[in-house]
Amino acid sequence: MPAKEHILATVRMLQEEHLDVRAVTLGVDLCDCADRDPERMCRLIRDKILRKAGNLVSACEQVSRKYGIPVVNRRL
């Protein structure tokens, strides 16, 4: 089945069967946050998460409104 047909089948399922997107998961690589000082490492992790995922909820809500598909969970 060509990609176009897959997309249309998914849209049809969302509309007719009232399916939703159960979760959006954002993976964040924290390897570059490693540090011998635990306080500095925690600060680096916090800063990176806020930088990369600070707008995760609003981005999911925007996509949900645009396409009319509910997103139930957002997680890192």
C-alpha cells in the first residue's frame, strides 16, 4: 500500500473510530551533561531539558488543534 493510502487510512480511523494519539515521547540525550560535580550536572540536565522540551506541551496542543487529534500524554 503506498504511503498516501496509509495516511488516508489513518485519518479515516481517527475520524470514524475516534482514535487518539496516546502519547508523544521526546527523548533527550543527557550524555553531554555528565560532570564530576553533582550540582553542576543537575543544573546542566535541568537547563537542557528546559531548552529542548520547554514547549513540548504547547507544541502538542498546537498540533492537536491543527489536525483535530487529541494527544493524551506528553512525556520525556
